[in-house]
Amino acid sequence: MRNIKDVLRLKYVGDLSYERIAIALGVSKGAVTKYAGLATAAGLSWEQIEPMDEAQLHSRLIGSVATQGSFVLPNYGIIHQELRRKGMTLMLLWEEHVEQHGQEQTHRYAQFCVHYREYAKSLKRTMRQIHRGGEKLFIDFAGTTVGLREGDRAHIFVAALGASSYTFACATARETMADWLGATAKALTFFGGVTQLIVPDNPKAMIAHANRYEPRANETVQDFARHYGTSILPARPRRPQDKAVVESSVQVVLRWIVMRLRNQQFDSVDDVNEAIAPLLERLNNKPFQKLPGSRASAFAAIDAPALQALPAQPWEFAVFKTVKVHIDYHVEFEGHRYSVPQALVGQVLELRVTQTALEVLHRGQRVAAHKRNAHKGGFTTVSAHLPAAHRAHLEWSPDRLIHWGQCIGVATGQTVTRLLQERKHPEHGYRACLGLLSLGKQYGHPRLEAACQIALELGTTKYSHVRDILASKRDQMQPANTSDWTSPQHEHVRGPSYYQ
């Protein structure tokens, strides 16, 4: 405003061109043209302008400034919350405001944006960020702990949704990776859905490599994210403003929950969680100071509809280990060996181990799964993983071998039975029985049955004897009929009288 009078003075008294006036005063040529035109339209001369102050001159040229009361002002608190919905814009909210008050005077879009930004600046610093519904879940541990009777301390985990600031809190025994992920899983169950991103700081228990540009979570954390269909995006190191929502929620939880528990005595972490539950519900239903509604109402309107569905199966803590397949097609974990397909011998695989099960992964694909076994030095083997020859060997048993022999014939069945019984351990006779099987394929079952009959008459069950009988074709010779034969008389026969 203070340049308007100088513009008109240089025009009327100095008689300078618009371009020279703009250069002299450091304003645009368009502004000089505007005010000179307004003075001409108002019919003002320099004699009339000179005694006026800047406010009077501005009023004569532009007209009285409309007061705020002449415009219908929107509820900027509701607009601030509506902007958290995914896809919402100030332009759409302004258009809806104009349509709602079509017969009344409303601000133009530019002025509408100016007033909203002024309102946003009046809010707390943690409320100035705009988060979309269902987009981010911020998690952190509060620095303050709750004492237990035995001298231990319960650590307080806090999770808050970005758009509504809807808060979850629970107590854990420590701040290990299992505590972080277990508490986060409880938070997702409490919210009834999953956000697109989960934002922690950079705890060593979860983040393998804390980097400003490419942070990397460890394998267990990535497995947690895959299970829930979300992503872990750590905040920048030493940048608490990246997770301002949870920083504010931590402060609120300390003030409204932890401090109310300071005079109570607890025996365990579960007792602390029982005490937290009613206070947490009270906190979420507490009205906002500068915004309409509460955390609970904002969650129901903004975050809840935008959350992804929870997986059908609950998450189970798992650890990962890289192993190499031994020549016996087994991998080892904590002293116990588990089988894998024999084609993977020599390959480097990854184990995913939970409390009850062990999965073997090859390039991200599961190739074997076993029930976890704590017996050190033992083996857990699936027959389908074995080579064909090994699998065939394991499939033989005494009962099966005897049944096979009896299917050929009685003599063969008896030979196999005696062969297994005469050995110190039945497995010692497996190879001999398999040898008999090969003779049946080579000479045929009838000849094998005949050879076994001869072997039994001779009092033997050895594989080599049965083989020799078949090779010499003795089984095919006709036996002599002893009932028709009598010994001839000759001088060498002493007779019965000789022994008297």
C-alpha cells in the first residue's frame, strides 16, 4: 500500500512513463498501470491525493475491504481431517463448500487455501503433517517403564495410525525383535486391519542396516511384512519428525496411562496389560482439543475403511538360517538333520524355523517342510526325498520279503523265512533275499521254486547254493524212482549171517 501514493506522485508530478516508475520503485509495470488506471477511474487529481494517508487512498481506489463476517467461513477443523482421506484435495472441498452455500458469499479458491494454511499453522507441530487414511502405522517404545514386584521392568510399546492418531499400547518384557514384532502384530489385530506402511525408528533389533536412503530390515522383519502384505519403512536416523505422530502418542500415553499406573503394584507383564486396556479405551475416546471428534471417531471415519484385511492365519515368529545340503541330502539345524530332495545336494538353501516347524526354501520357494525336532544327532527323513535306489532299499522289510517269497511258492517262502531267521539281524539277510529275487527274474519263478525245494532238502538256504542249482540245471533233472530198484547179488555182499 505504501507504494501506491509514490506511484501516483511520480505519474502526476514527475510525469514519468510507467516503465520508468516501475524501475524506480522496484514494482512491476502491471502494478503501476493498475493503480494509475484506478486513480483515473475514481477521478482523483494529485491535489486530492496528496493530503490522503495510505489507508484512505487504498479505500478510494479499491473500495472498502470486505470484513470476514460478510463471508461464510467453512469449518477448517473438518477440512483438515477430510484431507487425510486418500485422493482428497482442497479444490474438491472448496467446490463442495461453494455448492453448499450457493446463495451466500464465499471466498475464492485462492483465499480459501490461504485461510486453511493459516489454520493449519495454528495447530500443534505434530498435527501439521497430512497422512492418508490407512497409509501409515507408526510404532515406538516409550522410554519410561513400569516396575514389577520381582524387580523387573515392563516396557511400554506404542502404535499410532497416521491419519486419525488412533493409539494402541501394551507392555512387553523386553525390547527384542520378538517383542517388537509380537507387539506390532497385537496392534494390527487391535486395529482390525493392516496399513500400507509400518514406520519404526531404527532399532538394532529390527533394522540390519540403518541407512538414510536405503535402510534394510533383517529377514525375520521382512517375513513379518510379507505375511501381513505391508512394508517396513524405517524413519531417517535422528529425524524424529518423520514419526511425529507416534512421538506425540508416546507423550500422551505416558501422561494419560503410565502416570496413572505409577502407584500400582504388578506381578507380571500380563497384569500391566490388563490395567492398560481400560485406560487405552478412555484415551481414544477423549475429545481432541482443536479438532472435532476424538481418536476413536476419526479412526472409524478415516482409517478403518482404508485398512487392508488381516491374513487368515496369525503370524508366528520365525528365524532364518543359511545352510548347505550335505551329501546325504540332509541339512542340519541345532544338531538335528532334516531331509531335502536329493537333487539339491551341494546347494545353499535357507531355513525358516518357527517354534513348531522348519521350512526349507530354495530361491524363495519351499522345497521341504518338517515338524521341528529337538533330538540332537537324530534324523527326520521323508522317503520321497531319497534317491530311487535308497528308497527301494528302505521299502524292504522282513514281512514284505516273506510275503514275496510265498507268492512264488511254499519252498521259496520257507527259504526266505529261514534265511532271515538264521541271520543275527534280519537286515543282514536283505541282500540274499534280493539275490533270490534276481534269480526269479533270470530263471523264472517255477525254476526258482524247484531250486529252493532242492536246497531245503539239502539243508541249505544260501543264495550261492540256489544259484548253483539253477546254473547246473539240477532243478530240471528227473529224480530217480528208488522204490523199483533192488541191489544185485555179488560176492562182496556179506549178508546177515556175517554179523552173527
